[in-house]
Amino acid sequence: MPTMHARYGRPKGSGLDDSQQLKSLAALLAANPTLKPTTAIRSLGVEDPSAIRRLRDKFRMDQARLMADARHSFRSNGHALARHSPAQPNSRRQLASLRTHIPAAPIAVPEETIAADAAHALPQPPLLAIWCDLGLWATTKAIEQQTVLARHWLQLPAIEIAMRGQLAVGAFVVAAMTPRKPLKPRLH
């Protein structure tokens, strides 16, 4: 007879090694204490809600040790720059998200140091990749605008009536022009 209650759902612990992301998260929070953990996780480039929740829960469980290590490295280096783990793709968008989602740090760091570290950490993509990205972005925007325009036109009453009439005429033509099977003669 079991004495413990049955645990439902997935077992605790994902088995994923998030230590590098947790260190980066702690470095961001040490550099800017007004930042919330969820915002800092998003600024690291994590978009999946379950991954955000998993990292936030792991950070809360080990917050004291991670923050102590981050503060120690922050004091010894003079500044902290979150390094990207190999699992995260290096791109200009991450640098842009770091700049837009994180409020300004309370300690002023020279711009040359940040630019040098950022240029070293994030290599520039090749020109062909930039042009392909630009082309895909333009195509995506054009398709989105076409979709919005089609939805607008299809919701107009006159267009809706015309489409229903066209469907009715089409159904009538199909019904009238469908060849019928000839009746087989039956002999009784």
C-alpha cells in the first residue's frame, strides 16, 4: 500500500543543461537590477513560452548562487556582457533585441568597449544572406498586405452577394451538366 500520493503529469526536471543561459541571465540581472527575469530571458533570444517558464523556474531555484557569481564577476570585470550559448543562433537581431528590451544599465560603460565586445561576439553575416533576408522580409510583408486587402474586400456586402450568386450558378451548372448514367434495360 503506497503511502505517497501519486504525482500526475510530467516528472520534474527536463534534463536540459541550461547553465550557460542561466549565467547569462544572472549577468543581465546583475548589470541591471531593475530588469525582470522574464524580460531578461526574452532579451537573450528565447521566444518559446515553455522554455521561458523552464528557465525562469530554474533561475528561481538557484537564484542566490547565480546572482552571487554574477555580482562577483561584475565587480571583477567592471561590466558584464551576456555571452550567447552555442545553441542560440548568432545574428544581428539578437543584438538589436538586447538593445531594445533592456533598460539602460545604472553603471555607465564606455561605448567603445560595448561596440568592440559586440563586434567580437557577433560576426557580420555575409552579404548574400543579408539580401536574402531582405527579400524574404519584403515578400512576407507583401503577402501580409494582400491578405489584409483580400479580407477587407471579401467582407464588403456587395462582394459577398456576388460570390454567393457565383457559387449558386456554379452549383446549378454542375448539377445540370453532369451526365447521367443510362438506365439499364431490365427483363423480368
